[in-house]
Amino acid sequence: MATQETKQLDEIISSRRAMMLMGGTALASIMLSGKAQAATLTDNDVLNFALNLEYLEAQFYNLAAFGVTIDKLTTPIPVAVNGGTAGNVTLKPAFTKVPFSNPLISAYAAETAVEEGKHVTFLQSALGSSAVSMPKLDLYNSFNTLANAAGIGPAFDPFASDAFFLIGAYIFEDVGVTAYHGAAGAIQSKATLGAAAGILAVEAYHAGLIRTAINALDAGSGTLAGLTQKISATRSKLANPSGTPVDDIGLTTVNVSLNASSGSFAATTFVDADANSIAFSRTPAQILSIVTGGATNNQGVFFPAGLNGTIK
Amino acid sequence: MEKVNELIRKAVSRRTFLAGAGTAAATLLAGCSSTSSGGGGGTTPPPGITDNDILNFALNLEYLEAEFYLYAATGKGLSSADAGTGAGTTTVPGSIAAVPWGTSGFAQYANEIAQDEVNHVRFIQKAITSNGGTPVARPNIDLTFFAPLAVAAGITTTPTFNPFLSPQAFLIGAFVFEDVGVTAYHGAAGLLTNATILGAAAGILGVEAYHAAAIRTLLVGTAAQANDQTYVKIANQVSALRGTLGGGNETTLTTGSIVAADTTNAIAFSRTTDQVLHIVYGAAGGAGLTKGGFFPNGLNGKITATAS
């Protein structure tokens, strides 16, 4: 256990060093090595990329908490904008919202649903006439495919229970953090950067909340924590097909040394961060790989027809 | 509809701000008006303030956080190597020892956060050195300030609050810091010029938000389990005090509102260095404040005095 953790940390440390050595050039080339071949990404390209991800998150949480897509809320959030056509959302047959039994988890779902909806509205507003419509989304086959890939089983329904909802949420939140973190360096406008940093923080609040809730519900059994480790490993592999670096850490217990030269204080990894305790960062190409399940044409899993906008 | 109009108004004012960026920055410098929440980062550093000055500002805050969590986790503070040459002293409550965690299960959270904050201290020290600067040593820190802070917040009538005495009190102590860290890094993001440093700061911002969320979730979760909202109420009294000292930028913690963010757009709050200084010095009152509260001799570095 300790050996495995040490090895993983070593990998992270060495990858971090490698990344710092390569510096900006490497990051820029990684960014442009995906399907996003635009010579120069504008702030609007980056914001539209974020908008696609926010559509996905907003639909997931609003369906989980309220049982409807965001365009069917009492105060609807438009999904077709600027004369565009919105894709549909694929759901399981006879879909209903999560049958929450724990009022705390129900409240978390509702809060997150509202906040992700506000992110959609904010980005649409910030982008104005440049905003893209919602692409086709899949919240049914996607989870089954990912579960299979992660070795969780042939099927996974995040709308089935409190625990499964939290695991479904887990799939998204840390990814949101790494996406905004990776995008920060590509944003030109200081005001846009400030807003993106503020959304990054909220995604990290959500991620911290979800991890803390999963840890509480797991209550030391390791069942749910084990699922988070499988999901984190899968995300890391999709973002880094060669297997290194490892840029994702699931819920587990590690030993930390704190203020001693060596020590064994047990810590819960409720923070998804590197060996310097800095949140991981991913390029748009890496994010695309995660949300489309590594499909070569970047069409698959959550985005069966790809994303809308320049970065796709 | 009201909300949409508000958003449009905000978007328009943002464009106006962008158009007049230089002027707006000049106004900030001259008048030091408080910034609006939400957008954040749209400011320009005062002349002569470098990335290293901002990193050193952050380093002071990380020393404070690291000391708090290390004492909570181990009963001891930073090693002399981590505190830096010429480090100040840290004042702690008498008979300090690790928090008696009992069956709370919070120790593993405290240990994780403590290690993160130590890592932040070490990382920022190295980042400043790599960037050709000199990291400041730990300033004098006073961890007994929680007691008068609790009186100022209306939590107690006498200065007796000690965050190291129980798991619940620890959550309140942690609550005092984490959201402030988020707003401080958010505010700093717009001031940094070096893209690599900005990327690191954004990553630390993310980690502070993970911490803040865990503390807030534990507070409401524990309260629900025990059917006792006492510590949530106390946290909100702390929040109200931070709001008074730090230009608002707070939301009430409830079961249905864990994230601290602007309710119009769900974007985390942002604070200027002045607003952060007022909070950690524990005093309102405009320009010229140079020390107090958690930092009895002030911060080390260039950003130490409030300009507004």
C-alpha cells in the first residue's frame, strides 16, 4: 500500500518536474496537438469550450435534482442560442430524478444544479452572439461505457441512489477543475481570467464537497472510495494514454509526514492535487479525451456528436 | 427576468471596464475603491509590485494556515527549516496539544490540509527563489487571536475561544481561514504577470477551495447528524465578521448553500490585498493599518499596509 502510494507520488513528482522543464512551449504544443487545430485560440473559443462542459454538468445535476433538463425548468435556461439548434439529451428509459433518501445529499444536488445552471447563463451572457448551443449529450450509455472501461461493471446508473449520484458527480467535478486550470493560461483578457478563476474555485468547492460526502457515506468501508479510485485511474489514463503522468488521485488514505522528517499521519485524499498540493491541470485535448472516452474523432461517451465551437 | 437584466447589466459594465481598463486601474490606485465581487482579477498591481511581492504576500498567508493546521494535527508548528531564516515566533494557547479528535474522524482531514499547506509554503518559497526573488521568513504569528476574534464576532462575551480544544472548534478555526484563502488567490490572479506563476496560483486557489468545501460540508453534516446547528451559527458569525472587515464577499452557510460564491452567477468571490489584510489584521478602519490580529508585527514583504 505504502509502496504503491510512494511509487505513484514519485511518478507525479517526476512528471511535474518534467512539465516544468518543458515549460510553456510544451504546454502550447500539447494544446494544439488535439483536434483543436486553430492557429490561435481566442478567449471566446476557450469560453465556448467551457460552455459545452457546463451544459453537460448543468444537465446532469438538474436532471438528478429536479428531473428535468435545464430548458424545462420553471425559469428555463436556453440551450439553443444565436439561431443554433440544440442537441438532445439521451436518458435511460422511463427516466426519473434521483430517489434521494438523504436530505443532505439531496440539498447538495439541488445547490450544485442551480450553480452549474448559473455558469451556463453566465458564459452564454459573457459570449453574447458568439455563444454556441448545447451539443447532443448522452447521460445513459455514457455512464455504462465509462463504468465498463473503469472496471466497475457493465452498467452504472448515477440516477439510481444517493451513493450512485455522488459517484456520477465525482466523474465530473475534478475534471472541471483541471479544465479551467488548464484554460487559465490561454485566456488573454484579465477580466475573463478573473471570471474563469472564480468558476474554477466553485468547481473545486463542488469537488471538495462531493469527495467529503462520498467519504462520509463510505464510512470506512472502502466501497465507494474504491469506485473513486477506479474512476480517477480511468480519467488519468484517458488524459495520458501512455500511462504517465498520473494526474488524478481517488479517495484513499495516505501517510503524510507534516512537520517531521518522516512521519505517519494518516490523511484522506479529499483534494485532487499533485505532490506540491497544486490542483492538476489539463489541456483541452486531454479534457476532450476524457469526456468523449478517448474517441479518435472526439465524438463519443458524453458528447456522441462532439462539442460545439472551435475546440472540439 | 430580474436576474437576466442583472446579468446583462454586469456584462455591459464588464465591457465598459475593459474599454477603460487603464483608467479604472488608475482609479483603483488613487481611490482604492472596493472591487465588485464575482469577476475579480480585473485589477492591475500598484506600481513597483512584482509577482514575487504577490507570492510573498501569499507566503505569509500560507505560513499562517500551515501553523494553524500543524498545531491542530501535531501540537507543534513548522520546522525551523520551513519557517525560514530569521523567522518570527508563533504564539499559541497555553498547554497546546493536537486537537483531541475523539471519534469525529476529522483528524484525517486536518492531516491532509496540514500537509497541503506545508507543501504550499515550500512550493512558494521555491517559486520565489526560482523567479529571482527572496522568500520572506515566517512573520510573528498569533494563534491566540481566535479568542478576541470570537468576541468581535459575537460568538463569546469573553476571549476564551480556542480552536484546538475540540473537533468542532477546530472546524471553526479552519473556517476562519479557508474561504479567505480562496478570495485572496482569486484576487491575486489578475495581478500576476508570469503565466507559469499564474498557473500555479490558480492551482493553489483550487486546493484552497477543496479545503473550504470540506470544512463547510463537515460543519453542516455534523450539525445535521447531531441535530444541533450551534457551530453552523458560529461559522456564520465568523462569516459576517469577515464580510464587515473584507468588503462583503460572503454567503450564509446552510445545508442548501455550501459553496461561497456570488449568488448572481455562481462565481467565487474575490478580494483585494487590502481586504485580506483587514481580515487577518482583524480590524476595519481604512488606510495605514500595518499589523494586528493574527500578525502582531504585520506581514513580511512589501504588501503589508492597507491603502484603503
